[in-house]
Amino acid sequence: ADEVVGASPRILQGADTCPVSRAQMREAIALHQSVTVDLVNYRKDGSAYVAQIGLTPVIDELGTCTHWIAFERDITAHRQAEEGAARERIADEEYAALAAEIKERERVQAQLAYKSVHDDLTGLYNRAHFLRCLELAIARAQIDPSYTFAIVYLDLDRFKLVNDHLGHRTGDRILRDFARRFEPLAGSRDTLARIGGDEFGLLIDAPDDPDDAVNIAGRLLAEISKRASFRVDDVVLGASVGIVHSTPGTADAELLMHDADIALAHARRASGGGSHAIFTSELRAHAAAAAQLRNDLYGAVERGELRLYYQPLADIAIGGIY
């Protein structure tokens, strides 16, 4: 201890001693003001410690600073505890921020996953998911010959009139309402989807009865016919339904959807809407023949192969010609 008596406190300072704190002390001494600072000082063995140093001037009756009262306290343990607490707090904040980021990322991923298989307007499954489920059903039927499935494909009649005359907002309301009424008819294993526009599809998984699809179609058509929500101003909405049952050798989901569309078109053509039809191979042949006839007629018009003849009808009794 004798070797430091009379020495400047600067002998305790080193490379990590804060120059700002030193300047603060020098300024306080020059102005004869009290000051308390924290400094990194060094022991004789070279080890560092954090010291809290306080200086207070002693002023006589003439206002002259006669000497100083100083204290020094080792606050290394206290500072280390503060730094440890700060590190823990930062770690906790970083962990909380990371957890929040992960949670938000999971929310976004879940939202994207939901949107990838659901229809935004109705909340039902979308066409892409319906086709994936249909492909799985086809694959299962190829493995298990006893497994069957059926497609109920529905299109609202005269729905375009609603959009054209009453606006898409009214049309959207009707589609949402129809989806809510369709949902209870789907079993827990079935897949109900909005295929697009005013078209809906129900994939019936392993129906208990071959007539399940027909029964569901009948219930849907009855529901639409009695609901006031499907009568908008002068437009009375109905629906046409096409039904396809799985058959051995079925291997193409898009072809099955096309078959369902053929059956739907036949139901609408046969009764003007409000009915259902079950797909048969004869319907496919009829649709192919109709398409070929349509193409032939277009070709005949383009090639100038058609001639128009007028055969008048004469009424001898009155001398009129029609």
C-alpha cells in the first residue's frame, strides 16, 4: 500500500479505462464540483475491475476548495450481474421476436396452404383439389375392384342473367348461399368443391347405395326449387345435374369430368333445366356426333356448300300463300 501513497490515481487506469469518464472527472475537478463515475481500473496483478469513484470538494468559508473527499467501490460483481441480466433480457427479446416470426410464418404458410385448396368466395374446396381427390379415387379403384365412387356435377340454370342484370354482388351472395345448402349433403368422406363460376362438384366416396348420387341430386333440386333465395326479381334459378358412376378401367380424371359435363348438358337439353341425368356411353357418342355435325355445318358454310330453297305453302280455299 505504501507504494501508492501520494501517487496519482492514474496508475490504476489502463487501456479499457473510459476516456469520457476520465474527462468528466477532470472537468468536475476543474470546476470544483462533485462527480461520480464508473471506471475500469486495474489491480497490481493486471486484473481489471469496475470501480465506482466519487469525488466531493471541501470548500472553506472563503469558497476555496481546500481538498477533496474521494471514495472508490468495487462494483465488478454488480456490473457483471447487470450485464448478465441485460444479456438474458436481449436473449429473451430475440427469442420472443424469433418465436413471433416463426408463428407469423406458420400463419402465412397455413393461409397459403388453405388458399391453395379452397375457393375464396364460398370456402369450399377448389377445382384443383377436387381433381386431386378424384385421381386418388381412380387410383384406389384400380387397386381395389370393389371400391366405387360417383360424381355429382351441378350447374345453376339462368345464373348468367343474375350477373348480367343484378350484378356480381348478388351473384356472389347466391353462390355462397347455395354452397351452405349443398354442404350438409356431403358425407364426411366426400369432397365438395366449387369447380368454377356457378358449377359445383361432389365426389361421393364409396357410396353405400348406388342410388346415393341420384338421391342427393334430387334433394338439391328440391332445395333450390323451394328456396326464395334462389328467386331474384324476375329470375327464377334452377339447376341441372350430371351424374357419373365409376366403372372398371376408369383412369382419367379429366375424362370423367367431361363425362359429367355431357350428362349435365343432356339433363338441361332434355328438360330445359331443373333435372338430372346419369352418364352413359350412349350420351358420349351422341355428344361426339353432335360436335361432329356442328363442325361439319361450320365447314359447309365456309365452303359455300349450303343452298337455301323456299317452298311456299298455298291455301287454295282463300288463295293465300304462306
